[in-house]
Amino acid sequence: MKTTPFWWEEAEPTHGERSFDKDSCSVLIVGAGYTGLSAAITLAEAGVSDVFVVDAMRIGEGASSRNGGQIGNAPKFDLAYATARFGARRAGEIMDDYQQSMPFLLKRASTLSDSFDLSLSGSVTGIHSNRDMRKLTAIRDSLPADEREGFEILDKTEMRRILNSDIYVGALLKHGQGGLHPAKYVRALANRAQALGVRIFTGWRYQGATRQGAGHLVRLANLQGRQTAIRTDKVLLSVNGYAGPEQTWLRKRVIPVQSYMIATEPLPYDQMEALIPHNRVAGDTKHILYYYRRSPDGTRMLFGGRARFSTSTEAESAVGLRQFMAHTFPSLKDARITHSWLGNVCFAYDFVTHVGRMEDGVHYSSCYNGNGVSMATYMGHRAAEMLLGVPGHDRGVVNTHFPRLWFYNGNPWFLPLVGNWYRLLDRSARWFG
């Protein structure tokens, strides 16, 4: 079993430039994943020259090449929750940001020259409890008639035609959604950015930024301990769940959570088609959710979830995920696991994505709360609009209050407690829902 992502078999991350030949740029972006690369593309398309993207790892080596490759735009809250937190006008804009994220991803995808196995065959959400069934039905029924047609809610018997599992009380089918190859996608974004003149530097860790006139002096260090400094007009932090200790302000506000995935050996296509017809992507409504899909060629099961809420290895997490997979699809209980890997997803306390500027003038985009493929792509664009000063950019998630807990310093020690609480909620939902 390999402990690297299955996605790397066809698109292993590569390094960018390893040394700097100049000490200044117009915009310096920290993080060469979906957010940073999308922001760089928008800036370059707007005519900004000398855009630098720096990353401590290889291009997209973090969550951008490790995730499940599922694209959608559903927030983890409803309009009433957003209204209570942000007021009616801003709440409507926030919901619109989520609605616009997937159309924007498809628009950006149309500008990329590389293939990344994009499929819009639909997404399936397994419904965990009768309470969830009622909630999703109410949400579906509240939509305008033209939008409602894109959502089908099926009971346990009808569900068989879209998801062959016995663990759910029904399922929601969303038309027009789907998946992609995450590692190929981040590579396509990087190629597009570089074609526009963006320079990507890897192996350099962000050490902080200090104001220097109207701009900043950004300190960087490589793995060999060599240090350098780059003068720049503007800085964007786009590291999401990989914020380091030198990013104190962000670390106090973001909750990185390890998410785990496994891939099976290739299996007969007909067997896999019987489990998830039409190679749709899938997940469920549990607090401790499963998310899964077939490989782009349809022959492997790629299964993910929160195998543990404490730090775990790829080998340890594979044991738990195999059990989860067999629970969902008993016919896969003996399938050989060929890959097991992990990566960080990033949550905010209010489950809202946040884009803004810190007191020192450094900008940020963070916390996609499980919607990283589409939201990171769109929020990179929105962050670039903020850097450009585009009229009307101060809307939706941009410049909303980014909450923190006074006792939290960036180490999510409380996750095992949260995990136990979520397990209890999932069990009680089936007992009493």
C-alpha cells in the first residue's frame, strides 16, 4: 500500500523555480494551491505584472492534490443562520458567493488548456436520518421552481438506482454537479498562471511580513536555512489548513482537520457501476461524514472520511476507512487497498469562508469548510478583486467578521471531544430522528 495520494499516479506535484533573481514584485501570494493560483490568474489577466507565488512544498502538494475532487457549492449553514450572524443584506450576498463558486469554476476551467477529467454527471448525498430527510425536502421545496428541477429526493427503495447502499434512509441527487481529478486540476491552473507570466517559487516558507512604506517586506526561508526578503506592494496568504506558526493571526482563527482517503485496487467496471451508477460523486449527511466516488476510469473506489479526530498515520487511518467502506458497500470488504493518504481541510468556528485584510495590511483567504475545490477557486478570484480594488468587491464573505476563541492558539486539542459529540449526534439522529 502506498502512502501517497492515488491522484499522484498521473499528476505528481512538481517544483517551480527554486531561487529568486530579483528582490521585488507587485503581489506576493503565499500558497500554490487552488486559491493562490486562481488569484494569480485573475491578477495576471487584469494586467498586473510581477506576480509571485511562493510555497514551502511543491506546487499544489497540500490539499489541492489530495482531496476527493468533488465539486459543489452547498454551505454548511442556511440563510437564517447567516442572517442572524451578518444581517439580511450581507447574508444574501454570502449565500450568493456559494452559489457563484461552481459556475465560476466552470468558467475558469474553460480557459485551461490541460485536461483534468471534469465530469458533471451529478452528485449523490446519502440521507442519514428521517430528520435529515425532512430538512432536505424543506430546502428543496423552498427553491424557485426552475432550481428545484435540479434536485431529486429519493426514498430508500428509489435510492437503489443512484446509490446501492443499505445504510441510508434515502438520497438526494443533484444534477449538474460532479467531480474532477484534483491533482491534474491544480497542475492546469499552474500552467495557465505561468503562461500568463506568473512566477511560482517552491521550497520557500513564509516567515512573516513587515510594513515598508506603502508595501511590505516579506521574509522567506528555504529548507537549507537560507533566508531572503522580497519587497512587494501587496501580500495574500492562501494557505488554508496549512497555516504555520509564523501566521499567528490566522492560526488563532482556523481549525485544521486531517481528512483521510483510501483507494482500492482496480475492480470490474460492472461491479463498480452497480454501486454508484454513472460514476457520480457521493457523500452523506452525517456529522462524521463519508465521502466517496469512483476513479475517473470508473474501476476503483476512492473512499474518504474522518477516520480519527486525533493525529493518525496513513496506515492507521486505512484500517478505519476500510471498515467504513465495508459498512457502506459490503461487497468491497475484501478489496485490496492500494493507496492511503491524508491532508488538511480547514474550518472556521462559524463554518463560513473568510476573505479579508489583517491589521498589518496582509490579505488572506481561508476556511472552505469542505467545499475547497469550487470555493477556493472562486475565493482566489474574489481575493484578487480585493487586491485590485475592484468596485463592489466588499460584499459576501469578503471582510466579514472572522471569529476566534480566546483560549485557542492554533493547536486543535479539542477535536477528539468534538468527534465524540458528533458520533453521539449521529447515533441519536437515527434513534430519535
